[in-house]
Amino acid sequence: MGGGGRDDRRSLLDALDHPIRREILRALHHNGEPLCVNELANVWLTPPLSSVSYHAGVLRTRGLVHLSGICGDSRECLGSDVHDDPAVAEYLRQHSDSGAALRRPGWGRGRMS
């Protein structure tokens, strides 16, 4: 997030104010490399692909994630633009329990492809 102004902070908080969006960022940060939306929806998270795709789009328009090449199955991958942002890390830490039910079993064991 650029500038650090009040509008940037509000936009950041608005973008993080949904558990699916927080879990997308957690998965990207935990994995340490880009993931495609299909992989996020079918391997990491429980919400349907349409929901994960919508919330990934919100993160992208808010500047928290970016398109990062093509995955092996010709799908666009997402990478995090805020993996080293201390404000994001703190917000995710403070809201760590809110998205646990959205994670698939085995989440957190690295790339599960």
C-alpha cells in the first residue's frame, strides 16, 4: 500500500474486513510463492471457487495482491504485495481465529498439490 495516508489505511482495513480475504493472504504468505485462485479454492480454502475468485479480485483492486505469471494448468497465479507489511501482519494476527473454519484439513503443511 503506497503513501501511508488515512485513505490508504481505510482501504487496507476495508480489504481485510472479510475472513475469506484474510485467509487468501494467509495462504499466500504461508505458501511463500504465488497460488492460482483454483488452487486456493480447491486445496487451501473451503468456500466455493466463485467466492474465492471474487475476494481475490477485491484484494487485487485494493493493491494487496498482484497477478504473478501462469500456473502449470494455464491459470493466472496471485502473489502478495503485502507479505512484509507489519500492519497487515498484525491485523492478520489479531484476527487469526476468524477464518479457521474456512481452511481445508491439511492447511499449513506447505504447498499441497
